[in-house]
Amino acid sequence: MHSKRLCTIALLLLGTSWSFAQDDAPAVVELAIVEAGATSQPLRLSGAVVALRDASLSSLVSGVISDIRVDVGDRVAKGDVLLLIDSALAKSEMARAQAAVDEASVQLREAQRLSTETEKLAAARNVSRSQADTRAAEALSAEAALARSKAEAAVARERLARHQLRAPFAGVITQRRHDVGEWLDSSASALSLLSPSDLVFDAQMPQERFADAAIGKAVQVRLDALPGQVLSGSVRTVVPSADAGSRSLLLRVQFSNLPATMIPGLSGSMQLADTGVPALQVPRDALLTRSDGQRQVVVADGSDAQLQAKLRDVEIGDALGPMVLIRAGLQAGERVVVRGNERLRDGQPLRIADGSGR
């Protein structure tokens, strides 16, 4: 019985040592050299023409529309009156405020006259100093009353002016939502105004290409409605806020040559000029993906006689056929595992398969 137990223990120890030997045995792998000299692909994106100035115009006061001076398609200049709200009551309030200003002006002049005369009499000792001071105070009070009346008149004038809806910028009327005689609430949109001279091209850019879109970089835009025509432009801005769902950023392009036929909403595509910056590339088979989505490669570190596996995080770029651009994490001339890399652990010995990566 005792001998059987010893035999069992011996077998277990033998199996364990065999397992260790298996783990320590070099893994046979194929390698590829990290190559330099590839050029990053031009960035091509789909997008649309957008107007920087596209406003829904509302009246500052509610009321009945008494006149609409524009229609869809009309071009207007900045400051043009587009729509009028019935202002009969506002005009009456303005007239009353102006009458109050006129009355206060008359009272001020009279108070100042009496103050001047009383001051002369007081100097000649014909009236008391107290009477002169009272007249002076009355003049100051009349002056304050005039200032108050002018302020109230300014409020009435502004209230009257708000019955006119003016164009905040030059452009084209694109929508008209009401007509004369209708009630217009101040919170409702009455007209839409668009500036055709302030057009840009917006596109969603993958966040991994953020570094490629420098401000001022040359761009070529092709619109579906203008086949065969290439429009020049440059990067105006890159909104530094990524959309969590699409993992993209807004790239905005301003045009150098704006054709008269261009209108907002036209779809098209844009291409950023190739940077020509050398990049590194490795075969697709060298890439591994961790559970959190991070991309890795296995670098064969050391001499051929003493190679070890080193897991390395990398940042990848575009795919170029069977190759993938590497933006960060590797150096030219390093060797990466392309066969047998799926189960390698960090520090594991490696043996190169005949004819691979030497």
C-alpha cells in the first residue's frame, strides 16, 4: 500500500516537471520586421455644406402682424425691416412719454429762472438765504424729474421699435411661417434667414485621425451636385469634443473659391492633403486585441539565441492592404510575431521558425 502511494506521488511529480518543461520550452514563431517608409493615406470624409448664419427670427413682442415686407427667396440687407407688429398702443405710450418730457423741460426752465432771481435777491439781502436755497433745491428736483421723464421716454421708444422685426445680417429669406392679421407670439419663429456667403463644409472625422487635421491644412471638396468640380479650402476648426457614440469629431472646412451655385445642404466628400510623414507598418497578423479593446503586438526581444516575448501596446492607423500603419508603440527595425502569437505570455522564450524575420 505504501509503495503504491510512493508510485503515485512520483507520477504526479513527473507530470508537474513535464508541465514546467512544456511551459519553459521556446515557442516556435514566425516574425516580421517593423518597416518604415510607408506614407499615411489621405483622409477622405463625407459631409455636407452648412451655413454658419442660419437663423429663425422671432419678434421681441407679441401681437397682431400688421405688415410683412418679405417673402421666401428675397434677399435682404442687415437692418432691413422684415415684419411689423401692430403698434398703435405703443405709439400712444410713446406720445405720452414725450409729452411728459416736454412738460418736465418747461418746469425745469421755470425752476432755474426762479432760482437765479432768488439768488440775486438774496445777495442784495432782499430775501433770506433760506428762500434762495429752497429755490435752488426746487431747480435740482425739476432737473431730476426731467431725467426720469427722458428715461421713461427711452423705454417707450425701445418698446415701439421692438414692434419691427429687422434683419440681423444680410441674407436670403428661406421660410415664412405667418401672414398679415395673424397673432405672433414672441416665442414663435416668424421667418428664417440664411446667409449664402458664409458657407462651410462639415464632416465627422474619426478620433484616431485627430492629429492629421491641423488648422489651415489644405482640403479638396467635391460636391455631388457639382460633378467634376474640385473646390479648394482649408481646415477652419476641429471641435475638440468626441461623440461618444460614433467616436468621431466635427471637422469644419472653409472654402477658398465659393461658387455662386453652392447652397446649404449639398452633400459631398472632402480629402485632406497627404502629410507625407513616414509611418511604420506591420502585417495585420501581428495585431492582438485585449478584452478592453487595446491593440497589442508581441515583440521578439533579444538575440536569435535568446529571444523573449514582450507584449507591447500600440496605436494603429489605417490599413494598407495586408499591412497596418502603426502610429505609436514600435520602432523601425524591431521584430514582431506574426504566427504563434495568440497564446504567448510576457517573457516567454521564443524560437524562430526557419526562414522567418531574420
